[in-house]
Amino acid sequence: MIDYSIYNDNIVSHIDKFLLNYKNIDNLDDVDHLYVVSEECVADDQGGLDATGEQRANNSNIVGISPYCTEGSYFETFVASILIARNIDQIKKLCNLFPEKTIYYTMGISTFPVNDMLVSYDDIVRRLSALDCKNLHICFVNGWDMYTDKYKGFDRLEKIKRCFKEWGYDKLKFLMANNSIVEEYKMALPDSDVQYFTIYPLRIYDSPGKKNFPKSICEKTKNKLRFKKLICLNNYDKRHRSEIVDTIKPYEREIYYSYRSKGIFLNKDPIKKFAGSKDSKFLRNQDSPPYRLVSTSYAWLATETLFHSKESPTTGGGPWGWGDDPDQQYEVTGFFTEKTFKAFYFELPIFLVGLRDSYRHLQNIGFETFPEMFDESFDLIDDERQRMRRIKASLVEFLETPLKEIDARFWMPIVQEKIKHNKDLITKMAWEDPFNIRAVKEKYGN
């Protein structure tokens, strides 16, 4: 039996227990890299500024590296990609024992760059360099929320370039959930391994409620006229969501929509009560809308978390440089959540109400968009009021289209090819999640 524990919602194994059991792990030869999180590391929203703008005391708690944990019980097979080191000497022992494997010293990269402003990367580099392990690399991870990489006069990328120059950029890896930041790092650090990474494809793939879904929803429903023109699910109150809901409400007989914080629920909604983050049943099931909805709709209307690119993504602004002061604002682009990715898994063309340039960033990641279904020209408009007007006009144009005409567009070969491409890509992203690649294989088979 292999000993695992759950820490920060991750499947992990402690290095000392791993070193006692590794000879009994049959599939260890297939493992070419391991991520190590040190209890001595200080990073990922630790050592930065707190909500009052004061410096935090150093916090030696384990850093949160942000992966999603595949649900399940794993006993006989090694599935953990994350090992917890109680001290830095254990990392050296691991590197020396497996010289053919890449060992990543792993730490978070913060949602807000201010929280990395005071982290001593120089000290981390000094300590790791002293280990003298050629197969030891460094990995920064944030698969949840990344907005910008700058704060007032602070540029996190420039700090990383400066602090890790002697370490070697070719021994740095970045897994980050913002495509704009990924593009910037790829340009600045061409020798580093920089990848777009988000936890949502796997979380959607692995969420409850999917067991009875067919492998292909479109194949299952191809001979049936669908009932609704689109589906639009909303939870928390946002200004842009309210504008969109007001726009689609006159067409409520032809759509599925909800706005939970406003008391608007789906028919037969199993979770009527709205209680925010305390509504654990809702949070557990939010990636699994009923099959009867997704299989009878022609499009997915995603109202993303962020629309106003220079508006605070958190309430209150605070010391992070967000708010009304134009000198403290930084444009956010290239950020998506599950609200967008669910469209691809549920095989629906996406109409995205989000940050400027969102469609281009989706295409850059590899997804297809659907100008055959909607007018997407609003995506490049800088002025947000003008962009919202164009979004509403495009949305109304679609909703005014007769159902049979939408049906004909939906079943066009080019649209179906794009739908299949997106479904294949998001499934591939789920199966290749670097922190769950063995757990997914163990849970779902080959």
C-alpha cells in the first residue's frame, strides 16, 4: 500500500515515506519528473503584503501550488506527482537517488504580483545551488487566478530574470493560468519551459454528474431539433452579467438562464438556496449542469468573471493597485475560468462576454471560435461601453434568428468539426494535467 495524504486539496506523498516505499512502486520507471514542495519554502502569497499593505511575517507553511486533485482512492499504484520535503536535504537525496528524472522544486506564483514583491528569490537560489544537483529545476505554478504581472513600479518578470540569471533560465518552468502573461514570458525567457496551465479542464472532466453523458453529445442528438437557442448560467452579481441577463430576459421562453444571486434559478434546480461559497453542494456540482440542458441548447453564453479589464477582480481594491486611480491600474487580458471551458466540454459554440481580446487568446491556446454562429467583431474593441453595445447587438441578432436557421448553422460541417476539435482539446488538457496524469489514467483507464 502506498501512503498518500491530502494537503491543500492535492494528492501528495511525503518524501521520507516515498523513499521507504519506492522499490515497491511498479510504475515508477514511467515517471520522468516529480514536483517537490518544501515545507521550508516561502512564496505564493506568503512573505508579501497583507490586506492592510503591511509586510507579512515569513510563513513556513507549505506553499499552495494550485493543482486540482482528481477525486478517488488510490492505493496500489503511484499517482502522486507532488512530494512534500520536510527540509532541503531531502530534495538532494531524491535528486541523487533518481539522476535520470527531472526534479522540480515547486512554488506558487501569486495571483497579485505584490505578494511576490518581497519574497527572497535570491535566498532560494542560493540554497538550491548549494545542493549541486544537475537534475534539479525550479517550477512556478498558478493554475487558478492570474491577473497581471506588474504592480506600480514592480515588474515580477524582471525580478525573476534578475534573480534566476545565475541559476539558468533553461532550468525554469512556468505553469500559469493567464495567456497574456504566458506570451510575455515566452518572449522574455525563450530558454525556459513556459506553458499555459489551468486546473479547469480536469475539474470539469472529473466533476460529478458526467457518468451518464455520452462520449459525443452531438452524435447522440444529431437527428433531433433542439428546444433552446442558448444556455447562460450566472452565479455572483456582476455589472456585465446584469446587462447580459437584462438583454436575454425578453427571450426567456427560447433560452435556459439563471442568475442565482438575483433569485433566478433553472427549472427543477436541485439547489435552490444561494449561499455563496458556503453552498458546498452547488460548488461541487457547478461544473455539471444537467445533461437535459446542454443537449437541448445550440450555444453556450459565458459571462466571465472579468469584463472590465481595468476593474478590480476583487472587492475593495486595497493595496494591490486596483481601483479608481488610473496610475495604479493594469490591463487584464488572457484570463479564463470554468465559465468558458465548459462550453467546449459540453460541445456547444461559445458566445463569450469577457475581457477584450478573449477570442484571440482562446485561439492562441488552441480552441476554435464560431463566427459562423455569431458576430465576434466586438472582441477587439477597446472602449468597454462600446464593446458591450456591440455584444448586445450581436446577441440580439442571434436570438432573433429563427430556431431552424440556428439549427442549420449548428449542423454545418465546419461548425461540427470545430465542436469536435474543442472537445478533443479540452479532454487532452484534462488527461495531460501534469499533477494528475497518473491519477487520471488510474481512475479512467487507458
